[in-house]
Amino acid sequence: MTANVRHPDRFFIDGEWVAPSSDRTLTVISAHTGDAFAKFAEAQAADVERAVSAARNAFDNGPWARMSHKERAGYLLAMAAEFEKRGDELADAQSNEMGIVRTMAGWAGVGASGTLKEYAAMAETYPFVEKHSPRGGGTGYVVYEAVGVVGAIIPWNSPTSLTMIKVAPALLAGCTMVVKMSPEAPFAGWVLAEICEKVGLPKGVINVIVADREVSELLVRHPQVDKVSFTGSSVAGKKIASICGERIARCTLELGGKSAAVLLDDYDVGAAAQNLAGSLMFMNGQVCAALTRVVVPRARQHAFAEAVAATFKHIKVGDPFDQATKLGPLATERQRDRVEGYIAKGRAEGATLVGGGERPSELQRGWFVSPTVFADVDPNATIAQEEIFGPVLSVIPSDSEEQAIAIANNSAFGLNSAVFTNDVDAAYRVGRQLRAGTVGHNGFKIDMSLGFGGYKQSGIGREGGHQGLRAYLESKTMLMAGDVAELA
């Protein structure tokens, strides 16, 4: 896999491929074989310092922040074209790095391109300058300017799309960046760097490194980093928020979830089971927004759980590069151990295991676990409260619509949700009472173009769409004696 990127042994800093400060490396393990398939340089403190300095200088003294939004959009469109060309490489890498089924991973390049194009279009439509009539007379302007240097910390699940949802709006805003890739999935960052080099992005605007948690914290603490954008666990997010709070740095945090689907009495149990079982296959359940808690009327919960288990029996678990596979491996051995630990807790705490719960006997290599469904789950049980990040579904019975809403909201998280009903008005009524950043009607639904993020411990701020751009801008109020000619 490293043959597809030119310099896995170097970092992209200040527009050049530079030698690392040490000989430390990170080995990337293939999720479906357990074998090493790539090796990348591992950043140390000196590398972080060099990358931040390059981004700081590029923002303070380079041309990027002084370009018009339309000029910057031209670079975004050029990058979009290059990402489309490299879609197969990105997809293959993600199937190796995190085990996502290759037929699902195929959207990586097109998705990245689409995000870049979406933000490029905002150069013409976003109100970067707003005109007002201030109380004291004259003319008031609220202008939106780049927040500055951004430290973008990328997780291992869906690294291409989660990199682009930070890079595209930050670049359009005029920010410069240090992009810190995950040790488990660095490939997309190196592709990004090669594309920046190819399209002639001014030096220092994008800098790419990979590091583990201890060194990554230096990026969060660095006084020259104006904003941190992080996607990952709520545990890590709390630490990042506390560090940013100490120095009043801006931050956007897209964190964990334990998202609930509420099934109302009128919806077909079999249809809901097939829908939710299918959505749990997406990225092998390694999705922060996955609908892993299903609140079902008590009289229907066993029929629903059995329908889910029956659907699971027809799902092929195996090699992510096999076109017949619907569920691939988990990303790491550590992640599989974590998921198996939660399955054991579910049994120990009295939930009924209806299907799955074991390693597929025919798969002796890689980090596989069978899709699993529990019924009779107590709303306060560990598997109902903690994010598992794997293909495990908890079915929780309820005795009324009001109780179902209360159970759905009984969580430290509030990222995603869904309401299953044939009545649109009922879906809206229930959805307005769910404490979650997204509500889908009759399915797992997310639209990043409208903004994505969560309530409570699922994060701070939103990514995607206009809200995602706003996160990389500071507002400035300007009170002028009259109209400014260039804005008339």
C-alpha cells in the first residue's frame, strides 16, 4: 500500500516532504489479515513544532489569508478533481486500515471531491460581510474572517471524509492547518498532501503529520494554534476541551454517540428490523452516529429482536475485498477485544442474547465479530449507556410513547436518532422531543450539507454545510461613519 504514496517516511511541512526528527515509525495493520501492510514516520515534539511554525507563518505572512474567497475556491476545485482520480487508492486503503467493506469504501474519493466542491460554491453564496444600520447612525458591518491556524485531529474511521469535512471549510475561510492523522489510518493524509503539492497550494497552508496521543496533545496545547477541530471519543474530547479552555482556544468537537431509534406502534416490525440491521453494517458498526439502541413497544420487542437476528444470519461476514461481504472486520485487535468485552457485560447484566455474540469460526485471521443483538436490555445497562463502536444492537422495551422518549433521552450522548412511524406528523412530534443533533424518519439518515453534531457529551459545534464554515470564522463588528465604497 505504501507504494501508492511517495513519501511514507516523511512529513509534508511548509510545502515540502521533510525528514522526521527521529527514526520512530508506526506500522499499520491490515484489519482483515492481522498482517502489517504499511509503515509511516511517527511525529515527535520537534515535528509538531515545525508543522505549527509553518502554518503560523503561512497565515501571518503568506498569501493564503489575503486571497479572495473566490481565489481560494479555485484551489478547492482543483483538489476535488485530484481526489476523484485517487478514489480507488483511498478506498483500498480504508478497507485495509479499518476493515470497511470495499463496495462501501468506494465513495471515498467522490465524497471528498463533493465536500470540496460544496465549499467552493460557498465562495459565491456565503455572507462573509453583512450590512446593518447601527443604533448610533452611520453604517455597521459584521465581517467574518479566518480564525487562524487550525489543528485538525482525524480519527481512524472514515479518515478521508472526516479529513475533508475539516479541511474544505477551513481552507475556504482562509485558515492554515496542521492535519494530524491517526496512527491506524494515515494514508488519506498523505494523499491529501500529494494533492496539495500537485495543485500548487501555497506552502505552509496544509501540513500533514501522524502521531500518537501523547505527541498529538502538544498540538492541542500549542499557543500558536488558534483552533482545534477534533473527531473522536468523548473521553479524548473532554481532555481536549479542558486544554483549549485553559488557553481560551476555539474548538469544534465531534464526539461519541449512543444513538436511539424509537419504534412507534404503527410501524412494521420486519421492515424496521431489516432497515436497522442493514444500517449497522455501515463501516462495520464503527460509526459514532450508529443507531445502536432501539426502543420498542414491550409487546413487540421479541418479534423485532428475532427479526433482526434472522436478518443477521443472511449477512456474509468476511474479507472486505470480497464483493459478497456485507460486514468486514473491526479496525484493530484492541477494538475487537473492546466489543467482545461489551458483549460479555451484556450477558452478565441480564440481557437476552438473541443472535451473534461470537467470532465467526471460519475466520481465523483478522479482527472479526458476528453481528449481535440483545433483547430485554435495561435502559441503564452498560450496553445501553456506553458506546461500543461495533455491530452490537440493544433492544429496550417501553410501555408508552412518553416512556420511549424518556428512554431515548436517558443517555450522556445526543448525536443521532430516528423515529419509525408511518405518520410524518408523529415523527416530527417525537423527534422534537429527542435530545439529539439529528433525527431521521424511518432510517439512519445524516446530511452533512445541513450540519452534523450532537447534544450533551456528543460534542461542541457542528460540521458540514454553512454551520461547518462558520466554525472556522471569527466575526468582527465594524462601525463606520458611512457606506464603504467597495461594499456598496
